[in-house]
Amino acid sequence: MKIRIKNTLYLFLVMLLAGSCDWLEVSPSNEVNEEDLFAKGSGYRNALNGIYLNMSDNSLYGRNLSYGFIEVLGHQYLPEHLKNTGSYYKTYQFLYDDTDVKSFISAMWSKGYNVIASCNNLIHNISEADAMLFDGVEMEKNMIWGEALALRALMHFELLRMFAPSMEVDDGKAYIPYVDEYPVITTTYYTNAEILKKIEADFKEARRLVAMCDVEQHPEWMQYDVRMRGDGVTTDLPDDVFYAFRGYRMNYYAITAWMARMYMWAKDYDAAFSCSEEVINSTYKDRAYFDFINSAELSKDKKDSKSLIFTISHNNVLTDEYKPFTNNGSENLFLFNKDDIYDEELEKKEDVRGKDEMLTLVTGASYCSRKYLIEEGTIGYDMIPMLRLSELYYIVGEYYARNNQLDKAGAALDVVRHARGLMLALPEPSSLDAFYKEMIKEMRKELIGEGQLYFLYKRLNMKEPFDMDEKNVNFVFEHPENEDI
């Protein structure tokens, strides 16, 4: 039996906030009266669904923070295929003062805080709502409340990663506001450490709330077929489609995995390891919730939906959005040299991520990923990967490498490599730096188009991989000029 995803309306309230904080307004596509919206449980559902749809906008994960701006900044793509007077080429050069690049940065700041405002509006209302409004009573109320808290934390974390220095070079200054009220009159900017504490607190409370559904009452809904496909044994399927497709939502394990990512940024490697292990080892009836697809099947499920812990659905046809960046003759092409990534003959022969089914030769020796060239209606066509199992193995590997357990560090990388067809084990890394070299090679293959390579370089303050003078590599975005408070 299969549940079909129902279309939901963007239902948000337009509320003008005081002062010049335009980026802290809720910007709906349909105006409704707030009292009416939150008079029924369905209104809370619509508000939450609208937040996820807002996140899939091209200014955020629909492009900029997935295969677009942030991947260009991480030098995943070849600059010779970017128009040399265009915005992406200037992004590649870290020209944050350029008007075109400023437009990217301003859009991410504005949309990010807009998402946060929507979360705060929902949190403000649901915290006072009677559980009897909801079809799922307390479980549903906690689920929606927890997801809104988690999305608020997630979005603040992304803004921190963009607009503040990493903890590796933290200077103790305040860089961004943490906005947790609605409506907002004034905002306070906080330091990295303060922001991370607030993010951690929101994630912890969010995880406690959604645990009622995902861990305590309905762990069966987290099985792969149910959470990603709305399919499976009839007795395991929820009666209401709103409870299905937990893989497209900030479920308990997605929050835990995002906490692992956050703890790595905070340099709390023990906590990151603990969170990663919890997700990796999570099971239902002795079957792992998260696993890798058989390597021979990857070409049929190019995003490996089995290993996705959290994804969101693009609000347009994702293939149509991505295709112009892969068509020979376009001004900007998101292409890479296959030999730069698959630099050994064994990799070229055995690694399924480098096969013709996964890559397309566009021009000369330059290829594009087919990760976002999936025919509409087939599995994964709408998915924007947000966090996947392989990243947790990279976190585990780095933890072991930092603790001089280099054999275990290499073994963690091998879990992913074996899943992708590379059965020969890596030689034990000789040092932490040697481990990073192998991990970066893996990330370039595994996470291409997902926006994480740049943030790895920034977290480690690693400027060597950029083919330019290191003094020109700038890891901190400037605040939009018209949106400082």
C-alpha cells in the first residue's frame, strides 16, 4: 500500500514588524487571518508545511545552499565554465563586495530570517494551544512544536556558518542575532559561543518533543519505506498522510544528526560522536533505520534515499531548475573534471559514483553530476538532500583520527567506500592530516551538489585547497547593507 503526498497550501499570516527588520517578517503566498489560521489543528499543519516549502526556495536550499552558490564557493566546479563577468564567477573569486554577489548573500540572510520568523510565529501560537485541537492530540502538538523549534535552530546554525567565523578562529565578537520571539521589536547580536548554546537548547527541546512520535509511540513510521516513500506493510502506515514521510521532516534522528553537525562546528567532538553513533545504530525490530543502497542499484536511486536522514522537497520541478547549469552553451555550467575527483584507476573502475549513470560528459573533459537530473515522478526527483548517513561516518572517522585511533578512522571511511563499490580497504591514515585528505576526496564524490565542502574547509580554516592566493579566501559573509539593525 502507498500513501500519496497531498499538496498543501502556503498558509501564512502577514504581520508587519516594528522598525526596519524586513527580514523578520513572515511573507506568505496566501494571506489569512491569524486567529482563523490557528483556530484549528489543520492551521498549524499548514503553517509548518509552509515553512518547509519556504526553505526550498532557490535563495536557500532550492539552489544557493545546495548545488549553487555555496558549491561554487567551495570550488567544486571549474571556473572556466562560469561566465567571467557573471555572479557565479565573482562568487568563485570571493568577491563579496560585488553587487551581484551581494544579492546572493542578501537573499540568504533575508530568507533565512524570514523562515525563523515563521517558526517563531508558529511556536508562539502552538505553545498556548489546547492539545485537543489536533487530530493526534498531544503527540501531534508536540511533533509540530518540536519541528518548528528544530527548524529555528537549523536556520540560525546555517546563518552562523555563513556570517560568523568558525570556532577555529573565533574572536569572541557578536555576529548575528538569535531571534526567538514573535513579533520582534529589537534584536540582540550574540557571539559564536552564545549562539551555539541557544541552538543546542532548541535542538534538545525539539528532540524531546518529537520523540513522543518517532521513538515512543510510532517508531514504525521511521522505517525507510514509510518515511521516504509512504509505502510498506499496511499495519505500519499511518492513517493520516500528515504523519507519513518523516524523512521529509525534522524527525528525531534528523535533529540528532543535525546536532552532530552542530557539535563538530562547536568543536565538541565527543558530543558529535555520540549523536552520530545514536543515529547510525538506530534500529526497528533489529533492522537499521538508515543504510546505504546496494551499489548496483545507485543508478536507479541517484540520491540514495535509503541513506538520507533528512531531505526537503523542491517547490518547483528540481530537474528543470538544475538543467540550465548542465546544458552546453549556457553562460554558467556547474562542471568538474572527473580525473580531479576520481584520481586512481581503481576508483574510476569500481566507484559507482563515477559511472556514466551518475555523471554526464558535457564538454571536453568536464562532467556534471546527474544527482538533480532525475525524471519527474521517479524516486528522488524532488529531493534536496539535507543530511545523510555518510556524513555521520565522516564525523565518526574524524573523531577517531583526532584521538589517534587511525585504524578506526580509516574503517569509518571504508564503510561509505564499500557501499559505493570500492571494496579494497584504505591504507591506515598516517596522521590527522592524511585522514582529512582521504575524507575530502570522499566528500567531493559523495556530497557533490549538497553544499557541505565549503563548510568543511571553513570549519577547519583550511585554505590550501583553493586554487588562489590564500589571503583572498574569505570565510565570513558581510551583512547586507540595508538590513543591519
